[in-house]
Amino acid sequence: MPSVTTVCINKNKINNLPVFVDEIRRKFPSIKILSMMNNEAAPSYFNGGSLTQYIDYRQYVISQIPGLETLDDTEVLENERAQARKTYWLEQKGQNSRKRKEDSSGKHTPAEKLKYSQ
């Protein structure tokens, strides 16, 4: 649905943030406003989440959906977007490198095996 720009999915039973955000990004490429309040995957003060969990949630979603302008009821600020890119850039790069290695050899390197076993 490339023309959808707003998705409000408040008060549902969403509990797997990476899977949900990936689906949103793929199915709604023009999304500008996303509201996920009152879901387990969207921690906040109101549903028992800590401030640290809330900030991490916002950074993750913003890093994965770069065109997002509003998350829940709060505008995405440029400094928040920059911090989100900084926080999750290494993780994304690491996942892409790991994927390429798996694709080329079909196996994990010894360092990756160690990392996965921890």
C-alpha cells in the first residue's frame, strides 16, 4: 500500500518490535505517522516501561523507518534521528556483513559461531 502515510495500531497485542517494524516498512513505504501506543512492543511510562526502554524503542523505530515524521504522539526531531542512526547503524552494518558471509559460504565463520554461542 504505497499511498498510506498514517498507521495507528494502538492498543493491540504487538510484542515483536523488529518483525512488526519490518512489516510496516515494507508494506507502507510512504509512512510518515506511526502510532503504536499501548502495545507491549512500544514501552512507555503508561504501560510499565522505563524511560530507557522508551528511548530505545523510539530510536529503533526511527532508525528502521527513516522517513517517519511522527511516532506515537511525538514529532521525530532531527537530533533524535541522528542519534537513532548512530545507535543502530553498527548493528545494521554487522547484520548485513553477517548475511553476506552466510550467503557466500553457507556457514558461519569461527568468530561468528563464538558470537552466536554466547
